[in-house]
Amino acid sequence: MKRIFLMVLFTSFVLFLASCSSRTSLTAYEFTSCMTNAGHVVEDVTAEFSTDGVVSFHVADCNTFNVEFIVYETESQAIQVFNNFRQMFRDSRGNTSSYREANLANYNRYLQISAGQFSFVSRIDNSVVIMVINADNRDAADAVIELLGY
């Protein structure tokens, strides 16, 4: 009995560690390929955002909403952008809202639903994905988030 308990405990610990492992970020090319293969139109708008540190900026048109994918020169720049969007989303919360947040190895994620709006920002390494959409489109947005691995 004690042996079974220890095996279950060990297995749970290993699964926990595996879930906390780092994630692999996408490149702009991988983002474009992934979204194009899913039937979405992707536009490179890097030239419109001459902000220091932006390596590439792509927007995917998912019919009822857009997905922004930005790659920065450094991870610290991406962390700063993630923190800015998270704070902006928090500041826009209404009286009835829900949110989830995860901060792991090379990964941050924040999503919230408030006043009929679904807001999402996620960072892996030096890349950031951003969505601010009507909450009615959340299922489609969740599918995109899963597809991208963000």
C-alpha cells in the first residue's frame, strides 16, 4: 500500500514538473504558416511599427477578430510589453469579470473576460500574442490559442 502511494505521488510530481517546463516560441514565419494553413489571412505590418525593438509584427484576420503576433529583439522587451498589456487589461476590468494568469519559466499568460470583452496576452521568450475581442468569439479564440501553443 505504501509503495502504491509513493508511486502515485512520484507520478504526480513528474507530471507537475512536465507541465511547468518551458515552452517554445514561434518565429514570424511559423506564425504565418500556422495561421495561413488554418485558413486565415496574415499581414506583415512591421513597417508600420517602427518602434525600437520590434523585429516583426504580423496580424492574422480570423474573420470576426484579429490576432497580433510580435517578435522583439530581446526577451526583456517582450516581458515589458506583456506587463503593459496585462496592466491595461486589469485597469479596464468591470464589476463582473473573471481572469486567469500563469507565470512560468519562459512564459507568461493573462486572459480576462469583462463587460463582454475577451482580452488575451501571452509571451514566450521574445514573442507576444495579443487579442482583444468580443467575448462571443471566445471559442474561436481559444482554438487559435491552442493552435499556436500560446
